[in-house]
Amino acid sequence: MKHLLLVEDETAIADAVAYALRAEGYEVRHCLDGRAALEAVDSGRFDLAILDVGLPDINGFALCGELRRGTPLPVIFLTAQAAESERVLGFDLGADDYIAKPFSLRELVARVRVVLRRGVPDTAMPGSKRTGAFEHDVEGRRIRYHGLVLDLTRYEYGLLAALLARPGAVLSRMQLMERVWGDALDSGDRTVDTHVKTVRGKLRAVAPEVDPLRTHRGIGYSLDLD
Ligand code: CA
């Protein structure tokens, strides 16, 4: 069962679209605005989003960027104006397709089918483990945060991977030293703290408003996802 997110403030259009898609066997969650859509992706997983460009609270293109912060998501835009600039902007944002109103339901259903079949090979890291806003490609030793691959040194990677393995658990400096620097000869007392600081800086560069790396004074560190 494929789960579709439909964000459209015109209920007549939304009802018709949702009806047509449900008739094809898709699960459809309808939201009237961007805020509701962001809440929906926080609580559920979707295979595709169909976004009206003219929403009451946020432009559909901006909403697309927000929806994709945590997870790769194919998007089809619906727009009232087929203006070339909108079209280009939509595709710059990685739109998977684009449909100008008025459109036939049959056409929309066909486009949905094509985009779902295509999947998201270019944005998803195969075999990676997702934890909150993090995606950990263990084999490739890469960690993605809010969709961006972090540029980490060997020990920064080890540190973040150790914390990601047990979200919310507090790991002491000693535990982290053993797990990450077990084979290093010249690591000093401040090694863990120094690396936490640089990792934190790299996370903040991606998402300045949150700090998932929590310091527990005198105890150690944890990675908190909420
Ligand atoms: Ca609209």
C-alpha cells in the first residue's frame, strides 16, 4: 500500500483527487495547508507528496523544501499558473513532476503511478538506517543529516555513529573513548569533548535551530532526537 500526501486548500479539487487515487488503491492523507502537512510527515511515512503551489500559509515550493528536510520524498506539484518561471523553480527544487490546473484525474493518476515506479534512487542511501533526521550508511561510513551528507573526519564519524547506535542513551567519555579511540595511542582527556564540539558545529551548520548532541555535565553525552 502506497501512502500519498495531498496538500490542497481547494476542497473540491482535493476531494476529487483523493477519490480518484483511493479508487486506484492508494492511501491518501489530505491536508489543507502547509502546517498540517508538516505535522502529517512528522507522524507518518509517505511515498509521494502532491503539493498545490498556492497554499494559504506557505508556497508549495517552500513546503517541498521543508518536507524533504528529514527524508527523501518524491513530489508532484499542482499549479494554477503554468508560468515558465514556476515550472523551472519547481524542477530546480527537484520536483518529480508538475501538473497545471485544470488537469484530468486520469492524467494525475497516471503521473502518480510513473513517479512511484521511479522511486528515489538519487536521494536515498540504500541500506542506510534512519534515526530521526539522521541516516546512517554503515557500510559506506557516511551519515546524512536532514538530507545532507556530513563531511566528518574518521573520529567525528566514529563518535556520531556510537551515539546514533543508542539514541537517547548517555555514553560516558570513557565509553566513547573505548569505542571510538580504542586503537589510538595519543588521545588525551579532552579528545572526546573536542570532537563533540566539532561534530556539533557541523550539525548546526545544517540545522542551526536544533542541537541533538546533549552534554550531561560530569557524565557524558547523548544524542537526543526530540
Ligand atoms: Ca490553492
